[in-house]
Amino acid sequence: MPLFSETVSATILEPLPFVEWQQRPAWPAVSLANTDPVEDLAPHVGRLRLIVLNFPKFSDGRAYSQARLLRGRLGYTGELRATGGVLQDQLPFMLRCGFDSFESDQKGFEEALAKARTLFSVVYQPAEDDRATASLLRLSRRNVHPAV
Amino acid sequence: MPDTHFYRYDDYDRTLVGERVEQFRDQVRRRIAGELTEEQFKPLRLTNGLYLQLHAYMLRIAIPYGTLSSRQLRKLADIARKYDRGYGHFTTRQNLQLNWIKLEDAPDALAALAEVDMHAMQTSGNCIRNVTADHYAGAAIDEIEDPRIWCEIVRQWSTLHPEFSFLPRKFKIAITGSPNDRAAVRVHDIGLRLWANEAGDVGFEVIVGGGLGRTPMIGKTLREFLPRDELLAYLEATLRVYNRYGRRDNLYKARIKILVHEIGAEKMREEVEAEYAAIKDGALKLPVETIEAIARQFAPPALPHRAAVVAEVEGLKLEDRDFALWLKSNVAPHRMAGYRIVTASLKPAGAPPGDASAVQMEGVADIADAYSQGEIRVSHEQNLVLPHVAVEDLPAVWRALGRLGFAEANVGKITDIIACPGLDYCALANARSIPVAQRISNHFAGLARQHDIGDLKIKISGCINACGHHHVGHIGILGVDKNGVELYQLSLGGDVDFGKTAIGAILGPAVTADKVVEAVDAMVHTYLDNRGDGERFVDTYRRIGAQPFKERVYAAV
């Protein structure tokens, strides 16, 4: 499947399925099923360069939670790749959850990725993209103009 | 036009809703151009409120916490006229459904909605749905705190939530701020009940895993008392546990109630509390300024002093029996002396429950402007509510509603029936609901008789998905299909009142459509023959049990 990435280069390392990787945890690339416990990667996130998360169907959203835990809780900073049922209309959600590369068959995916971050200029909830929420922006505006 | 006394969009809200409309416009274009398959398009249209029904697309418009301004209601009338057949259907989730929308018109209809700060986001799909509340919020005499403040906070947090837009199944949250629960919080995925503890602090009881549908369940209390500023962290923790561990192998076992049931409330609590502990001091903690800024927008209107006892009202009560009955059933106490909460019954005898024409919507908007601070509520019982009516104005409001056909004195009575759209519209239904409701309504049309029968909630669903809440009807009616014949299963004893919430028990074999009225009539007679002093239908049933009802019903049908 074609690979798309926001950054200059996605890693070419072959990710190992989680069970195999557990035998060779020094290998820097792993692919998780959406039922694999991301918490188990905690001691290794500093070394990992690629984590692939699977969407068996685009409608199965478990990997969104895995992504947020990897980024937000475990502090993983390497490449986070979505594969499987990956469609351009999910991009705004995936980007907010911390994914930065995508395998997709869908036509027009590259163009969609280029503008996915601009579709919504307002966000309501904190996520893994560190965007300021509407609520925070309101708060700072009130502090600047307390009368408003 | 009066100011609204509930949340007003600012530029952030307007920008987001506008951008969402444009995103959907592009998705519709791609669907029509064949770039998206129906399978790919379906979740996109669903999270914008667009269903494909039996005859046409249906647009489900969100009415957050059931609160509308007169301006918004007029716009809904406008949209119904321009893009539909001039009427709409208010639902049991405080939404409005338009049943005849064209796909190519949907983006324009959504853009028109956005003009009055409304949207149809997340009224469908496996995401967090429009949050519902007590329809008397902000006016109720028994209210501890206006639940809509919290509904709005939850609305913003849940809108386009990047992690929770592809949950195992839909997710419904309801909030009540009164001890008398009018929001059915024990039968929601999450129910939140505001209450004050002994120290006088207000917090939430968090109830998880209730629901109706195929497997009705009463929710379990995960937290007795949650500080208000920790609400979003607790919700996010609960949703994360559900998103990760909720079943996805079987559509009918995918709701959070099944997860809670299978792992047990204790284990569920452990999981949620562990996740919550990890995030509770993070970015979701609500600053007091944020809560206060939203709370200020729900500040009650400054209602001028009005007389608590009015000679004209007392006189009319004696002269006109219909007015007297209407005062009893359709008018509720208000937190301020001299005011009342008025329910406009969308259940005139023989009409489809919850339907309103564009003309009727505009009429209600006019009445709200003249007599209710320009404010209207939608109740989950499919009626419209005028929350701030002066006692002095009751005769005028009664007459005006009467001209619209909305002054039937039947709120809470046997003809105030909840019914889903059923097989007349819905692609999921097994049987018709509306004609059954209409037949019962015609049979019991006499007001004196209805008031003699007293409080009796009939709820009708056209399939096991239970949109008509039949499980919690004092009398529940469920349409089923048996070899191509529509049959109706009857149940008794359901209840949504807080502390008494119960799932009704099936009475016996299902009956044919033409026997439903006889069956209900037999139940009513059983009650009338057996009732004790001040006993409601459901109280008598609880005291004497199903057997007398059963015998009489099956002798009659």
C-alpha cells in the first residue's frame, strides 16, 4: 500500500508483529494489533523509531486510543503509522491523535493529507497535536480583555 | 426580540460549525461524483445527521439539551418548508427529524442551520451523541443547578472528538440537575445527576451502562460524587475504557452496558478509576473561569414580578372545564412565584406523536416571544415546553396553543404517547408505531376520562432498538414481525422515575395491530376496578401484579 507522510522521510525499517518483536525487543520497529497492550512498550519507547497501528476496518477506532496513549502517556516521539482501513476523511482525527504517516489505497490521499490540518481551524478538546482548544483561547482572551 | 438565556455561539463555535458544513459539502460532492462508495460515505453522512431511510434521506438536527430560541425554531420551520415537506418530527432525544431531505440539498440545509448557531453533528453514528437534559432546566422548582451548563461543556468536548468518533457503538449522555429526574439518567450510556452532599458541595453521581434497546439495563453508579471540575477527565477515562475494551464482534453486544455487564460494575470502576487517575490533573481539568463563563450564559432571565393569584385565571378555571384540566396536566410549578412552566402537547387526539408543521413551529415561536422570554424546550416525551409563562398570561397562552392544536390537556396521560417513527419511515422498523399510537389516542380521546385514568405512560417502539422507550413505559408496546405479520408485544410496569427506574415485564403473547386498543382498554379497566386511593396505574400494577391484567387482556383479545 502506498505510504504517505507529513515529514520528509518515513522509516524504511520493516516492523515486526508484536509477538515477534517481544522476542527481539531491540528491533526499533513494531506493528501492533489494535488489541495489543500499548502499555507494554513503555520501557522501549525511547528506542523505537516506528510503531504501526492497525485499523482492521476504518470503523474500528481502537487504534485512536492506542495512539493517544503512546504519544501522551508514554511519550513516544518516533514515527506513528496508521495502516489498514485508512481513509482521507479520518485524517483530521488521526493527526490529532498523533499519527504522522499513513498507508492508504485511496485516490487523492496525498492532496487530502496536505490540507487535512487546515480543515478545522478550531478544536474543542485537548489531544496529541498540542493545539490550543477554543476554551483555552477564550480564557486567554478574557485575561487580556477582562471586560469581554 | 428577547435575549436568549442560554449558551450563545462565539466566533470559535461559528467557525467550527461553518468549517464542518464545508467539509460535508465536499464529501457530498465526492459521493455524487462517485469518488466515495456508499460504504465509505455512510459514516460521514451519519455523523452529520443524514440517514438513508425507507423512502428518502432523513436529517436529524441536534437540539442540544432540548433548548431553542424562537429565532431558531422559526429557522427550523423555514428549513422544513424549503428542504422538506413542511413539517418535522420531534424525537425522544430532543432532536428534530426531517423525513424527506434530498442528498444534494443537505449541505445547504446544514448551512441554513449554522446561520442560527445549530448543527446536526453527531446525531447519528458510533460517536458521542447530542447530550440531553431535563426539559424544565433553568425553570424547575426542584433544581439544584442548571444541567445545561454541563451539557454545553460536554457538547464542546465531545464535538469532533478525535479519539471517540469510531466507538464500538453509539453513546448517549443525559444530565439532570433535579432530584426528580426528568432526563431518564439511569437508562443512558452515561447518566449524570447533580446533587449536593452534606458539606453543601455540588457534584455528579456518575451512572454508567444503562440503556434500552435489545438488552434493557439499568445503569450502575460508578461514582457517588464526582467534583464538577473533574467531569471531562472522568468522561474521557470512561470513553477510553469503552473504546478499547467494548465489544466489536457483535453489533447487538457493542454498547457500553454489555461491557459493564460482562466485566461487572466493580471491574469497570477499577478500569475507569485507573485511567482517570492518570489524566485527572491534566488538560481536561476545568478552570473555574471556564465553568463560570459558560454558567453566566445560562443565567436565568430577569423575570419581572407578576401576580401569583390572578382572578381571571381562577374564574376561567371554574367556567371552562378544559382550561381547568389543562392547568392540572400541562402546567408545572416554576422556581418563581407568579410563573409557570407550560407544556404544549404535540399529541392532539389522533395525530402522530411529536409531529409539528412549519406553521405550528412558527406559531409556538410567536407564543414564546410574547409570553415565554423567547424560549422553547423540546422534551424527550416529544412535546414542546414554554419555560417561563406568567400566571396572568396562562389564559392567553392556552387559547393561542389551542389555535395551533397544541392545547390538549393530556400531558402525562394515556394519550401523551411516545412513539418512534416506525415502519412508516424507518428502515430498521419491523412494525408501524404511529398508526397504533393514533388508534389508542382516538379511543381514549375524552379528556375527563383521561384525567380520571390519571398518569399513565404508554411508549411504543416499532422494533427492538426501542427508540420509543417501550421498556420504561407503564404500558410498553413493541412491534415485532412474525412471518410478515406485524404483531405487538405488551409489557407492564416500566418506569423512568429516579429511584423507581424499572424495565417493564412482558405480559404474554403478542397481539395483532387491531387488538392493541382492546388490550390497552382491558388493562385500563383492570386498573380502574382495582385501584386504591391515589394510586396511579403503575402503582396498582406493582401492588396486585400482572395476573389480573393478563387474564382480562387475553379474555378481551
